Amino acid sequence: MPQSQAISKSLVFILALLVIFCPLGIDLYLPAFQAMQQGLNVAESKIQQTISVYMLTVGLGQLVAGPLADKYGRKPIANAGIVLFTIGAILASLVDSWLWMMVARAMQGFGACATFVAAFAIVRDSFGHKGSGQMITYLNGIVCFIPALAPLLGAWLTLEFGWRSNFVFLAGFAALGLLLMLYLYRETKPADSIYQGHILDLRRFKPMVTSSEFMFNASITLFGMAAMLVFVTTAPGWVMNHLNGSVADFTSWFTGNAVLSIIASFCAPILIKRHSRLALIVGLTLFMLGGVTMLWASQYAHPAAFMLPMYVASIGFAFSLGSAAGKALSGFAKQAGTASALIGVMQMSGAGVLALLTQQLHLTAPHQLALHLLITFPFLLALLGKNKQFLHSAV
């Protein structure tokens, strides 16, 4: 692959396109929850499950999508995922029952998982070990535009055209994305990319699972993503229902968090480039600060008591995600698709399961979120301990 492509604007554009499928499939239709509940005649919890099944399939699908990306290349897997996402969106815009909506959302999740895997594998192909962490952090900054803008678009679509228009928009976006992929992206899979055995042979993940550095850093992405998932799913109800805030109040606070995340995601690579482990320490420390502050502020019935600690944690997420994911991928240049898939499973399905488990504790939203932030403390201790070189090497 020519080096010029690795740093080309078109490649960065394609990466941005691929990574926004997953968050767009969630954030766009959040404002339509109430309308969907009425339209499908189901309880609010049923509509929330459309996010859960989406996250589950985004994660589990990567067990297959990752190895396929190593066997057939990044482009065919990404394109197939976009097609499946499109079909799922069209189906979601037409259904009249919750069961078929769940089927449609599962299809969208499987489609988004393929674009997610392809994006991470392309990053490892094109930017190598040293540049992967920085690029992942930049992409996270781009992704943060979605929760800032998508709910505004989703609210307008719902009010003007009804809740089904959100899924019509997703279908149109995916169709355009497919055309851009066909014309702008050239395959980046290395010629010596490793693919062995049956596609469902889980033994291909053994090198990653047995790598302490991979599992340590990938686990950080899992716990970080779980905290973000709990925030996204609980914030609307906590701010608007429990604290009696308006839609405008929630949108303002939510957008403010996204803006801070964007800024942090474009600043973090500077530190990651110079000292990846220090960037991770900073990120996890901010998680701790956000969690402790969240517990203290929970005594106050004001949106600021919930959102300001989350602002701190979101900055920490920006510093930790790129550093941890980049380091996890660093040792698997010839199996980037498979390694990316395992990270994806841990991030999406693992985060979803962890969030589901803490929901069974019946904690308030601030306490549940604080718990997710504070359980990353052992990782911070490990980074400061004597075995830190084996967990997140500076080289």
C-alpha cells in the first residue's frame, strides 16, 4: 500500500464514515423513544431493549466479522455490513410490532459491527503501532460529534415526520456510505495477513487472550465503554423525569458533554504520542475523580450534580480509549482484524452485559454511573505498580 494513502484525507474520511455507523444507530432515535413506545404500544423498557440488542449484536458479530476481514479483506466486510445495516433500517421503518423491531435492530447491529471491525483493522494497517493510538483517539473525537448533533436531528425528524423517519434517514445515510466506500477506499489488508482454520474456530483468538498486555488494555476499553453506555441510557430519564428538566435542558447538558469530549479527543493524541501510559493514567485518574464527585454531588437535585462529574469522566474516556485500544492492537499487525474483533466484543457486548448486571442492583442513575467509573481503580493501581511494563509498555 502506498504510504500516501495511509495519510490521505480520503482514508481518514472513510475511517470516520465507518466508525459513526455504530453511535449513529443509537443516538439518532433517542428523542423518538416516547413516540416509538406509543406507536408500537409497548412499555418504555421494551424500547430500551432495542439498544441492548443492538449493542449485543454489534459485539458478538465481531467474532465472525474480524476473522472474515483478515481472510477476505476490509472492503468486502465493510460493504457487506453497510448493506445489512441498510436493510435493517428499512425494516425498522416499516414494522408494526416490537418483535420485528428487535429483529431489525439486530440486523443493524450486525451491520454496524462489520464497519467497526473494518475501521479498527484499517487503522492498524495504515498507521502502524505508533500511530494507531493517536488515530483511534482522533476518531473518537469525530464519533463524539454524533451525540452532540444526532439527537437534535432525530428530534426534528420525529416532530416533523414521525419516529419512522429516523430509520429512513439511517437507510439513506448507509446507502450513501456504501457508494463512498466503493469509490474512495482501496484495500489495505497486508499481503501477509494471517488467517487459519474455520471461521468459527475461536482458537484464533488465543494469542490475544493469552497476552496480558492485550487483555489488560482491552479490558480498560470494556469498563470505559460500560460507563459511557450507562450514561447514555440513564441520562435522559434522570434529567428529564427525576429532576424534571426540559428537553432543552437535557439537550444543552448532553451537547456540552459532547463538545468537551470532542476537544479532549483532539488534545489527547499529543500526550499519547509522547507517553501512551501517562495518557492512560491521566484518563483513569479522571474516571476516579468523576466517580467520587458523582457520589458527593448525588445529594443535590440538579442536572449539574449529574452532568458536571460526567464531563470530567468523559475527558478521561478520551485520554484512555485511544491509548488502551492502540496498545492492545500493537502486537497483532498480521491479525489486526481478529484482534479488532475481540476488542469490539469486549467493548460492546461486554459493556452491555456489565451495564445489565449493575442494573439489577437497582441503584439510582448517579450511583450506578459512579460504580462503573470507580471499578476501574484496580487498573490505575496496576499501571502504577511494579509490573506496569508488562501491562502497558512504553515502547
